[in-house]
Amino acid sequence: MKIILSTDFSEENNMLFPYAIDLLKATGGEVILFHAFMDQVLMGNSSFPGALDSDTFFNRELLAEMEIQANAFMEEKKNNLEAQIRNNKIDNIAIKTVLRGGDPEMELLHLTETEKPDLILMGTSGKGRKGFLEGSMAKSLMSKVNVPLLAIPVGYQWAASNQIMYATNFSPHEVSVINQLIGLTKRHHPVIHVVHFVLDERDQKAPMAMDELKQAFQEEMNRGRIRFELIRTGSPREAMKLFCESHQVSLCAFIAHKRTWLDYIFKDKVGKDDFFQLGIPMLTFRLPE
């Protein structure tokens, strides 16, 4: 298994290491530590009056210094991760570091295309944490990358994924996505709750769609590994939050659509923001094009 772990070098990003180790310790694999070293500087654009020319001596020196610092920080993160791997007495995890200059999101997308990882692991927010950029990169990437993305909230301590909520809107390929979810989390033998929230009491399509979905997972249902629940509610956002709290859900999963009306998971426009508000790890999938 190959994981890209995206880091901004903040201390908060250390929370990602236990997740990477947990995912790989049974089968072994590779962690690619990734960082784009221009993500904390705004270079001038010479097309605007008074702006810095990106080719000036000052800018070249600044970029060179940033690259030196980024290399030092990357080495520190690599050493930290190696120490945690040794402390867990694991010898089958390799570490590779990748530093890129450029826009972090674009560079990560390019790296995903070339490395073809099984999973991307990142935090929901970086060093800034406050303001309009909070969570924007993780949220944006969810609907762009073609591999599963696991996003961990800042300050969240690792916990085994024993209770998982999978939010379904009966999109195409649901069976394939749920099977991926089962494969990625099977080491903890979780109970997966496949949940759909129904607003209209007269809705007869949802029960029929849920019954069709159940047919593909009869064996898992008989073993108590997966449950299917239709929840009728006037407030899906509140119902989702209450469900996660009452079932002690430690991972929520869903299909992240592109930014169309399908970007919303449920018909009353419960979307990614609502999942971010839950404050628990999110595992997202993309439908095939």
C-alpha cells in the first residue's frame, strides 16, 4: 500500500503519523511525505505596478532560503516518523520525501497522478487554521483526486475506526465504494452504518433503493459488520450529528462529488461543510468519470 502524507510542517500535522502507521503496519508499504515549499509566501506579479518581479535577486534569494528551510523541516518530519515506526517495532514501512515548489494543491494533484497512491492523508487545516482558507485545500481536493482521501481534524487523537458512518445518497457505484471502505478499514473489524436521511414521509424511492443496496451485502449483514438505516427527520444536519455522537462514530465516509448540485450529499443540501463540523476524521471517495 502506498500513502501520500501531505504536511505543512506544523506540529499539528504530527497527528497524521499514527494513521499512516496504522494503515501500513499489517501489510507494509510506503509513505510519501509531501510538501510544497511555496505555500507560505505570496510572490509579487510584475504585471501590477509596484509589484516585485519574481526574477529579481531578492526573490531568487528568498526562494533559495525557503527551499533550504523546507529541506530541514522535511528531514525533521521524516526523522519523527521513522522514530514512531521504530517505537512500534515495525520494519516494513518505507519513507520517501517529495518537496515541490509551487501551488500546494496543484503539486499534490500532479504527484497523485504520477505516484498513483492508494490513499492521500492530510489534515483538515494547516498552520493558518483561522479565516477563509481553513479546510479549503482538503475540501477542494476531495472532489478532484481519484483516490480515497483521509482528512483528520486538527487536534484529533488517533482512534481505531470501530464505528463508521457511511452517508449514502444512492449514487451510482455505491456497492464498489462501500467495498473499498470495507477493505480500507477491515483491520479494526468495524461496524459500518450505511445511513440515508429522509425528509419526505411519502418518499418510497429511498426504502426501495436501500433494499437494493442491502442485497449486495447480505453476508456482511448476517455477521453484524454492516447495518443499513433510513432516518426520517426534519433536520438531517442535526440528525447526522446526533447519530455520530450516540453511536460513538470515529470515522465518517462519503462520496465527494464535483461542484455541481451533486456536491451535496443529501437533498436538503447537507454537504462537506456539515461533515467538517462533526470534528471527526473523514474518508472520501470519487465516482469514476
